[in-house]
Amino acid sequence: MKRIAVIDRDRCKAPEKCDYICMKVCPVQKNNLKIFNILQDKKPSIDESLCIGCGICVKRCPFNAIIIINLTKEPDERPVFQYGPNTFRLYRLPIIKEGKVVGIIGRNGMGKSTAINIIAGLLKPNFGDFSKKYDDKEIIREFRGSELQSYFEKLYSNKIIISYKPQNITKIKNMLKDKTVRDFLSRVINNLEEISKKFEIENILDRRIGDLSGGEFQKVVYIYSVYKDHNLLLIDEVTNYLDIYERLRILNNLNEIKEKDTILIIDHDLLFLDSISDIIHIVYGVQKAYGAFSYPVGAKEGINQYLDGFIKRENLKIRDKPIRLDVKSYTDVKFGKQIVEWGNIIVKLDNFILEVNPGFIRENEIIGVIGRNGIGKSTFVKALAGEIKYEGNVSKNLIISYKPQFYDFSDYNITVDQFLKSFNEKYKDDYKEYLSMLNISDLLDREVNTLSGGELQTVYTFGTLIKDADLYLIDEPFADLDIEQRLLLSKFIRDIIKIRGKACLVVDHDLIFLNWVSDRILVFVGEPGKYGKALGIYENKEGLNIFLKQLDITMRTDEETKRPRINKQNSRLDLIQKQKGIYYE
């Protein structure tokens, strides 16, 4: 049986705060077999060939820095890449299919971005031998007999021109912060006026990139990547911070170009990935330890197998339980008294006007909020939170806990533990189960400003919900999270609100998980930047029907997994549902 030993160099505090307790408790080391070594950075390393997988060092490490994995079914190949001794390793790579859209689905921390960096030529495979630098010919030889041999031959002979939209666009934004959008896009687009109208960015062309919102810059980087000269387009998580309208715009654009293009795309939006992909690779493994790419399968089959947790071709179970999107918890819990009520509300901000029809939220109730960006969803949340002025009535004497859409903790030199104690001093006793479920336990000693986007999103949403309040306002909690994290966070939200008899309002653009977490839906309409209106609160199906009708798209339920799927425009199912007036079935 093969074993993988991983030591997280960030969590390991040896030798400053630990005297190598892992070495002292290891039964193999006690028998004078040198399984542990001290590296140049004074951190320990584990010889995997001598490890017996007892797990004693894992349990005794005070900083949860060690992972030992006994692989009962390891990938046949040796790793394609490994960062160093006792670090993450990646097995297999996605197959590039000319003229096809290859989708990649999997959890964060399993090597998707590492793989795309290798495909882009930014990182070279080392096949587990991190002490050696492989040259181009050696890499090609390692892939002989596979489709990747041909790919790397073309890549290393400069026959593949790559355009790459990376996952982390913050660094690009900081580098270009003083440039205008026009300056940036003019590098690759000659007919900028025409393209800007197509993507509705005319009003931001002369704005500084540093002044753009996350969604605006996401769209700008996508446009740049698509129109840059290429014959292979790599897109790593394009839907973050984009509303459903913009996601559909990008989906339609990719459908226009995909017949003449080759595209590799990573995303966590199931509706988006299902609609654009021809084939799917599932990435499985253990977060921060190892990841492996499955063999490619059709898009529908691949997503269904991922949700089911079983890869048929490899006869491999990747999860204990399937992800069920048709089963919602606490549906038998009755709603109680009204927690918050509002009359007609009007908010005026410069040239923007928001109108909100009367509504209310009850005990044990979660209201989902859907609508385009820029039409007042976050503005309404801020009005409820008392952060901006408004005309109208909102019930007073409420204790409110609020997580905003945007936040900056770069100057927060405090640990996650200290941050969470600012919400609830006794959170470790009261929410021990959830700390483990949401993988926050391992983050408690980390400083808040060192967390990844997904980690910070989870921690901040968790903190918001553990505070004692009457009403919880949560703006875009699912951005930067993978599918399983979104489900776990949705379950946590429902647990807290239903068990404690509270009220909650959740704003997000992931229709699948917003529908799952919500009891009713508040629908917004309007014109971005000019006018917005909250129509009212509806039962989920009715609310989604109203919203999807505005977008002129229909959705059906997959028979096997019960997940929603977007119908192709003007397909038989699309036309039948529109004729019936049923946009969400």
C-alpha cells in the first residue's frame, strides 16, 4: 500500500514553538530507523517508504500540520508534479481536445490550477522528482503514447498560442491599477467600441482599473483573454462575482467561438460548466495532499458522477455520500412571528434610485435575493443594516449581524481565533461541530490577512452567523467556494436559522445553492447603475420563474441527480416550456 505524507510548512511551528514532537512519538524512529529528517528550513520531513501509516504523529502534532494518507487505490501513474518533500502532488493532467470545450470540476486545493499552469507552460512537470529539472524532450518522452505527447510537442515548439485567464486576478488588478480599461483592452482589440457595446462596458472604458468592482474587472479580464491572439483558451474560474446575466453573456460568447476554438475551463458554477462543456474531467483526492484527474467523460455524465461521488470508469468512490440538491433540511419547521418588516422603501444614491415593495421575514425563515449586479440588492441589504439613509419604514429594535459583499482584511494582523472571538467569545464550545465541518479548526492560528479568498469567505460568514442577533444579512457567501463548500455552508446557514429561530437574508448569484438554502425568494429587476426595484417575495419556484423569464432562459430538472440544467436556446424543451409559461420546471 502506498502512503502519502504531507507536512504543511505554514502550519508547522518547529523549531520555534515545537521541539519536533512528531519525531519523538514515531515508533519507527524509536527503532532507530531514520524516518524523519530535518531540512534546511528546520522543518521535519518524512520518508514515505519507511512510514507505517500508524497516524500517531498526525494525532500528536499540536498544529495539525501533518497528513498521512494510505492510498488503497492509487493512480497507476507516478505523479506529474510534486512541489517538494512531503508536499502536494498531482496525478495526471486534463486532455486537450482540439475544437472542444474541456470542463474541470473538483474541490479547491486538489491541483486544478497547478494543472492549468502546467498546460499553460508556466510550470514544468517534474514527475515527482522535485530535485531534477526536466528539459522539454524529457517531458515529451514521459508522455509518449498519450494524447499529451502531441500537445507538449506543439507547446514546446511554440505552435500553441495560449491565452490564459487566471483564477487570481487581484495581482493583475494591482499591477494595472493606474491604467484605464481602454488602455488595457486596446492592446488586443482594434474595434473596441463595438466590443464594448457587446459586453456593455462602454461606461467603464475610461475608468481606472483600480476603481473597478470585482465583477467589472472579472469581465474585463475575460474580454482581454478571449480577444487576445490564441489557439488555446484557458479560463480559471470566470463566474466569481458575476451575476447570472453576465454569466449567460459569457456562456453565449463561448458558444459563439467554441466551434473554431479549443477551450479548457475550470469553474464551480454547475449550471455554467454543464452548459458550456463538451467533456468533463473530475479532480479527486485529498485537499492540500494530492489530486488526480479522472479520465474524460461527457459533460452531463461527468457532473452527475461528481455529484454521485462515484467515478464509474475507474470504479472509484470519491465521497462517502452523494450530493443531493433535491433534499432540503428543516422543511417541516414552521415559520414563526415576523422578525423584520418593511414598507415601501426608496433609496437615492447619486443618479441611482431603488424602490422596494413591502415585505417581511419571519422566524425560521431564509430569504434568497436574486437579480443583476448594480440594481440595488446590496443597497437594500445596507438599508436594512442601517448603513445608508432611505425613505420609508423598517421595523426597529433589531439586533443585526451583517456580512458585506466586499471587505478588505489586508491590514488585520490578528488570528482567525481572535477574529471569531469578536463575534462570540464562546464559539469553540458552542460551534465545535461546525468548526470541523467547515474546516475552520485548522485555520484558527492563521492570521486573517493570510487566508485565501475561499477560506476568508467561510470564516467571515461563520463569524456573522455565530453572533447573537435577530436578523442575519449575508451578501454573496458562495463566491470563491467550491461546490462541496457551498453545500456545507448552505447547511450551516439553515442549521443556525432553523435551530435558533432566527431570520436571514442571503444574496448570491449561484441559482442552484440560493434555491437550496432559501425558503422564499426576493426578486430584483431594473437597469444597472440607474434604477432598481424589489418586486416582492415569492415561493421559490414562482420567484425563479419570474427571474428566468426576464433572462429568456428555461431550466429543467435532471432526472438522475435532480439538479437544475439550462435548456439550450430554441431547443425543443426550451420552446415547449416557454409556450407553457414555465421557465423553471
